[in-house]
Amino acid sequence: MTRSCALIAATMLAAFAAAAAPETSASPASPEHWSVATGETVSPDRDAIAFAAGWPGISFTYLHGTSDRSDVGLKLDVLYAFENTTDTAFGAGLDVPLRLVVNRSDRVSVGLQVEPGLRIYTRNSQTDFMTRFPVSGVVGIQATPVLRLGAFAGLTMAVNWTHTQFFEIGPQFGLTGEYMVDRNLMVGLDAKFGPQFYTSNSSSALAFTAQILIGYRM
């Protein structure tokens, strides 16, 4: 009787331990953590590239994982709208995205990002030069093993140095999603919007982003 009770207790303990053990990122059903826009970074010592197309232009991004919680990159933009608004202008940009995961659980992560950069616009026979320093945060949710969703909130800030000097500031909010085709390839959608204010003439405009995303981890 004692031996039977001990066997039953050992079996129950083993079953409880197996049920309580968290899933690891190496399990076949879930990809290793990495993301372009949903609050995760590239895995340590891994590289990733991303392509985005839509409004206000197209962009190419290179990312390098510097630790389990951080990465750094370089982003090139070709733009056909002035600062994400409906004002048409040809522009080019260069940004240095710095991303950090400040909290991570099995399904939820919180990421912060700063993206200092430069913008050059040509419109109305004049050239505008801007320096930008947007900051943002993303709450990412691993909805399924292959689908990540993100809720975005950020603050766009920029200074125009040529012609009329002004300061630009505007809050932005949005949603994004990424679908993992396999462990190293993802496709997604990114949408953000918000008011944008300028100190030059106390004016404002609606700024928005709507792009498709393709990411590949090398």
C-alpha cells in the first residue's frame, strides 16, 4: 500500500512539473524571439533586414542584435510626402534605430525605441534639412506561435534648419502585426496616425503611416 501511494505521488508530481514548465523559444511550435515592429528585438549576434512600402514612402532597414534585449540598426528612406503628411514632397532620410526590450514574459513584451536621424526634402524649388529624434514604445503580444500584434505610442520631434526654422512635435498612436512565414521570414502591416504641430506659424497637420512590412533574419 505504501509503495503504491509513493508511486501515485511520484506520478502526480512529475505530471505537475511537466504542466508547470514554461514553453521555451526553441520548441517547434514557437519561433525564436525577433521582430521588426511589435516590441521585440533581433536575437543576440543575429542580423535582420526589413523592407517597408506604403505611405509616406519606402524604407530599407538593417538591424543587428547586440544583446538578448537590445539591437541597433541603420534605416534608409525614400519619401514622397513631407513628414508623413499629405503634403507631397520628394525626400530622403537616414535614421539610426536603437531598440530595447524593458520587460518580457512568455507572451507579452514591452519595447522602447529612439530613432535619431536626418531628413532632406525638395519642394517648391527649395531644399529643407531636418534633424529628427522620435521616441516610442510598443507593447507586443504573441497572439499565436506565428502571429505577433503590437500597440504603438510615440512622440515625433524634429527641427528644420533651413529657410524658416521651426520645431515639429506630434504624438502618434497605432497598431502593427507580424506573421512569421517561418523562423526567419515575416510579413506584416504597420499603421500609425496622430496630429503634428509646427512652431513656425502655430499650424498643425495630420500625420500617418500605412505600410506593408517584410523582414528576414540572417
